[in-house]
Amino acid sequence: MMNFSLVELLLIVAVAVLVIGPKEIPGLLYGLGRIVRRLQYIRYAFSRQFDDFMKLHDLDDLRRGVNFEEKPVDKNGEVVQEKKPADSARDDNHD
């Protein structure tokens, strides 16, 4: 996401010490940590509400159907349907 080399990180720290001052940095980092913690909680609460809404309205099948992961593809480039355990048991009996 954010790739900083050691030199870049040291430059940022040096500029922060000069601009903000060494006495103010701990308070600034504490406040920044609180903001990040609140944002993480908001993200968690939003995803939790979304999950609860999906379960309340029986939309779990819809959620599973909208899967953005890569689907398995055969040699012809067609999407391969995954077999359910009950389907595979039926197929084994017909051999």
C-alpha cells in the first residue's frame, strides 16, 4: 500500500521534528492513533450492520452469488460450475 524506504522514513521523521517539535510529537501520534482506531471501529460496525441486514432479509444467497473472486475456467475459457456435495454423490452412483 504505502512503500517507504528507510531513507524516506528518516526524512519524514526529521521534517516532523523540525516542523512540529520534539515535545509535540507524542501527543500528535496519540491523537493519530485514536483517529485510526475510530476509523477501524466505524469500518467494523458498518460491515457488521451489512451482514446483519443480509441475514435479516435472507439475502445470504445473493451475497454468495456476487463473488468477485476469480472463477475456475476450463481450457475453452468457459466458467466451470462447482459441484455441490449432494450432486457429486449422485454422480458417483451413476458410474
